[in-house]
Amino acid sequence: MLIKHAEGYKHVKCFGLYGTYDDALEWLKTPEIEAKPKTILWLGSSLGNFKRHEVPPFLAGFGAVLQTGDTMLIGIDSCKDPERVYHAYNDRGGVTHKFILNGLKHANALMGEEAFDIQDWEAIGEYDEQAGRHHAFVAPRKDTVVDGVHIKQGERVRVEESYKYSREEAKELWELAKLAENVVWANSKGDYGLHFVSKPAMFFPTKPEEYAANPVPSLTEWRELWTAWDAVTKDMIPEEELLSKPIKLRNECIFYLGHIPTFLDIHIARATDGKPSDPAYFWKIFERGVDPDVEDPTQCHAHSEVPESWPPLETILKFQETVRQKVEALYTSGEAESNGRMSRALWIGFEHEAMHLETLLYMLIQSDKVLPPPGTKLPDFSAFAAQSETLATANEWFTIPEADIDIGLEDPENDFETKRYFGWDNERPHRSAHVKSFRAKARPITNGEYATYLSKTGKTAIPASWCEQPYSNAKDLTTGKRDSVVNGHHEGVNASPQSITEGKFVRTVYGTVPLKFVMGWPVVASYDELAGCAHWMGGRIPTMEEARSIYSYVDSMKPEFESSLGNRIPAVNGHLINEGVFETPPSRALSNGDSGAVSSLNPRNLFVDLEGTNVGFKHWHPVSVVEKGNKLCGQSDLGGVWEWTSTVLEKHDGFEPMELYPGYTADFFDGKHNVTLGGSWATHPRIAGRKTFVNWYQRNYPYVWAGARIVSDV
Ligand SMILES: [Fe+2]
């Protein structure tokens, strides 16, 4: 039929391949096919016929033979309404049952005998609510023998299972299969969707056992980070823009290209012979960037001298390569792990690079020259909007119980012997806090709510994440819907009053998106802006301790994690924690981070499971949170933005500046910075997932990718 349809097309040829899925995999690996850009179509929801645990490795198998940017269009049933599903498979006309029994006719033909007497068999369908699947059986109406096998009257023989995937389960599938979701085209009820997924340029895992297996990042983790860094610096900044400053208060873009390898080189040198890589003068100009006071830019912490002109790009990239090779050699020699000083130096360099990756991106997004990320497809924002509108629920209040929470970790900087996870100076030492009960909204304030706030209060200043002039640099990306997205002429979704959204756009790395398509995204704005909105909405922004208490509470509600990666001793109904120390029943104290007393290397003690969250480049933009209204959002689960807190960054009891980087936090104890927690879509999982990590920004800094949720006293 397809071949028939393709006749008459000039550029499309269609031909059939006869074989199994495994044959298809082999065919995809042939050199002439492998090199071509591909889209694999899988429209019939047949993934639903696999067992749940079989789907991710199956998809990942295809992902492995695809090239970066190749895509798959996958149909998935999402309906979990027992009535609807039952009647879909057990129609009143009996067509599906006839279809199932027809299978027995085919069996007879294959077996060359009347093994099944169709008259004696019936088809049975059942929806299994718990497993979210329909299963179909055949059963004989009387005792019978098939090919020597006795089958009792009514005994069920399973012939088909059809699993249904909720929106969240579908997202989990892509995550486990290491694919990126670009868009979902769904019916109005959202119970059938075509998911357009692609193989991303890089992929950061979401399970603590994978993203933080060891205190010092592995070479594989480094390479993934370098891929991300190169994607941003080499593909997203037009070369002529390298000398521009998308944010006037910060350095030119090119500074950061030199700063990252220089900072790493300095720390590697401090842990070894102290010698800089060539050219040595890079240490003078690239050690530290600027981040001045927003109100008075003449006030700035110490930073490197800014040269008359920056070195040529070529020289900087050569230096970067030299330092990367140094890192590779440290892993080859084993020094990265065996030398405690070096482990810490590499960890510092790694997290520093990961942090700059994000800050560079939020600088770039302020420029209308930023190019779209390589290996991605332009998301269909209007289709995403339609879907989130279908699934939206009211933003509920949750009562967070009174709790004692842990903050921070023990990580003495000069102890190079004990193997343990590292933390920045502001994460140390371990301490605890008592947090009273309070109420918290499930999810953060959205663009839609912020637009309403502006409109109702007559305010005209829009957040820096919005703009009033559309632009696009996604010229070479195609989804066919680009014009409607970028120009904003699409109608039909988000029935908000036109005046609120008219002429307003949200900045993304793909150019601007009309505000009306991203009404469900968390609004990205400064603390001062969001505090005003929170007050108007009848609440306030939580303190750092309250936010952590929310995260602990959410964590404690999650089902116990059963590691398939760790060792478990059979026949013991206990839970392995603390590297072999048994505890039955398992303790689930409300804990943020290592207790400090036990230096355990169980990553789950210090890192949260990030599955289903929008961090670590799952998307290159925030995602809608309106579907999360009935579910309290935990750490890094705010749709791809940091969470503002009302806590001012200040020196806490026991704070000691890092010897290796004394100004890291201490330079910002000026009373003007507030703590943010969690992570954005561009935050590395090691940072977004660490329970003790602290970030901070000036309260009026407009560019940071942070949002806020509302809390109130009980
Ligand atoms: Fe830096």
C-alpha cells in the first residue's frame, strides 16, 4: 500500500524489506544506510505489545545505530481509562474477537491439521488496571488436546498484551532509551500520541548510580561534558559573535572559551608540578571572569586583567585540546582516581565547566544571534502547548510536615585519603535545621500566571526571559510548523485573553516563541520580580530551609529504591545501605545529604533520582508544569528552572572558604544575593541532583534561569 502511495512522488522512493526487527537493525548498520539521515516510523503502537522492561533496551538498540539528529516517530497508546480500553478491544460487534480467533485458523494452517476447532474456542479480553495493560486470551469451551497438550475448559492461553503509557511513562521510556523528545502530536483527549524523538548529541543519565557513580567524574563523563561544551561554543555562537557581550555586565563570549581550560589547567598544576600548559600567559588573562554588581557595575570582585585584544580562537582551541589531553592522560595513568589531590582538582574543574556551560547559554539566549543546538529538531511548541492544556490540573496546596532536615556535607579539604563525595565551600560542613510545618504549592508560577499578574496590576516591565520583538535563527531546522510558531499566527490553544499575550514572546535557543504557546512553562525572572508576583498571589517565596524541607518530603514519599546495579544478598529481606551495613527495616530519615557521621559512597545518600525532571539537556528549553498541579515538585523538578529562595546568601556557622578557590562563595557575601536550589534544563545532573548544592544570584539579576513557587504559613 505504501509503495502504491509513493508512486508519483519525485523525491520519495518506497520499497519493502522483509525480515524481523533484528534484521532491520543489521540493515541499518550497513555503511551506505548508516551514513544517511534517517527517520524510523513506528506508528502502530506496537511497542505496547512488548513487556514494559523490554521496550527501553529495544529502543536503545535502534538508538545505537542511529546518527546524532536521526529521528523516530513512535505511536503510543496513553489511555488508561478501563472502560475505554476494554471496549476498544472488546467491541460490541465482536470484530476484535473474530480477529483473535482467526489467529487459530492460521495456527491450523501452519500446523497442517485442525489442531484448534474454532467452534470450541472463545476470545477473552481484560483490562488489568494495576499493570496498565489490556490482555487478550483464548480459552476452550470444553476440555481439549492441542498437539498433545491437555487444556482444560476455560483455561486461558494468553495471545496478546497491550500496555498503555501515560505521558510520564512515555517520557521515562525516552529517557531510558537515551532519546530526546521533540514533540508529541496527540488527539484531543491525549490518549493516543505520535512522539517525535531524536538521538541527541549528548545524553546525561538521571539515576544517581549512573550520573554520580564516583566522587571524581569518569573520563566518559568528561567526554560527554566536552561534547556539550563544544556543541554550545562551536555550533551555537556565530564566529563573528565571539567578541560580543550578550550580557553587558559579563565578559565577551571568547573569554569563556579560554577560561574553562585555563581554570582546569591551574587546578591540575596545583595538584602536580605547578607548571602551566603553553601558552603560560593564559593564566593571567583567563583565570577569572567578571560578575559585577547589577546596580553599580564598577563594584566587582577580583578578576583577571582584560587584555587589549583576546588571543586568536585557534590558539585558544589548541590550548583547550592540550588541557583535555592532560586530563585523558591522568585517567590512563590512574592518577585521576589514585591521587586524592588530583581527584579533587578534576572534580572542581568538571563542575566549574558544567556551571559555565549553563551561564554561557543564558548569556547567549539574550542575543538574537544564537544558533540552534546541533543535532536537535525545532520543537513544535504549539503541539506541546496543546498537550499541556489537555493535561493541566489546578495548582494545589500541600502541607509540608514539621521536620528536622540535614544541610551540607562533611568534606575536609585537606583530607586526601578518605574516598568520599566532594562539595564546594558553601556546602560544608554538615549541619541541620528545624523547619516548621508550612503549605506549599505543587509547582512554580507559570508564564501565564505572571502575564495575568502584570495585566491585573498594570505593570509593564516584562522579565528578561521575554521580549516584544520576535526573531529566529532556526533557519536550517525544519518541522514544517516553524512559521506558525515563530510568527505566532497559530490559533486554537490557550484561551487566554489576547491582550495579555499579544506581542509577547519568550526567548529560547531556537529564537522566540509566542508567549501563548508557553503559558504553562515556569516563568523565568529575577527574585525581586517573582517576590512581587508571589505576594500578589497571596503567598511568599520559600526560605532555603523550607525548599529543602519540600525536597526531603517529596523524597520520603517516593517508593523505596531497589537497586539492580548494587549487590544484594539473596534470601535476606533487608536493604543494603552504607556499603554492606544492613538495616531492616530501611531508614528513610528526612535527609538532605550525607549525615556526616558515615562517609558512605552510596550515591543515593547524596544525590536525588532525576528521572522525569527537565535537567541535563533533556530539552533545550523549559517545559510546561501545569500538568504537575496535583503533584508536589521535588528538587530540580520545576520544569527546567532553578528555584528561588528568600534566603540571603551569607556566611553560616562553620563556613570556611576553599583553599583552592577562596573567593568562590565568600566574594558574594554582600547581602545582595539569594540562594537558588535545584537546577535548570542546562544544569548537569551532578549539580542538579546533589542534595547539598547551593547556587546564588543577585536578587535583581534578570538573566538567571530561575523560577519560584509559592508557600504560606499554616
Ligand atoms: Fe569561572
